[in-house]
Amino acid sequence: MHPHDGMGPIGVGDAPEAWDEHESYAPGIAHRLRDASDSDDGAEGVAEFLNHVERDFMENLTEERHRANGYLARSLLAWHE
């Protein structure tokens, strides 16, 4: 599973040109999954990281994207376990 599988806040998540950018999120996601004290901590950390990327770099964090990031975080956690 790659971050671009569920990431698409500006509608280009499945475009190959966006994959390099999405791949750059992997270390931040991996760090949060690896260092989490438990499953809830891992999912919360990943969701917060994805929200940070969308809010602070893309300036596009909506309530819908906030929910989607929570779902993606839980999916990545399940894949990681």
C-alpha cells in the first residue's frame, strides 16, 4: 500500500505525476507507525501527519478530507500490523 492509494485532496492522487510527492510522505507515515505506543496512537499520529500536510502545505484541509485522512490512517495501520 502506498500513500497515493488513498491520498487525493486536490484530485490528482491517481496521477503518476503526483506519486513522487506522495512517496515523500512515506517516511513521516512510517515513523509514526513504527514509534506508536499502540494502535490508537499510530492511527492518530498518521492522521495528524496527513492533516498537517493538507492544511499547512496544500492549504486544502476540509472536514471531508479530515475524515478521509482518519480512514486512510486506520487502513495504513491495518496494513502495517
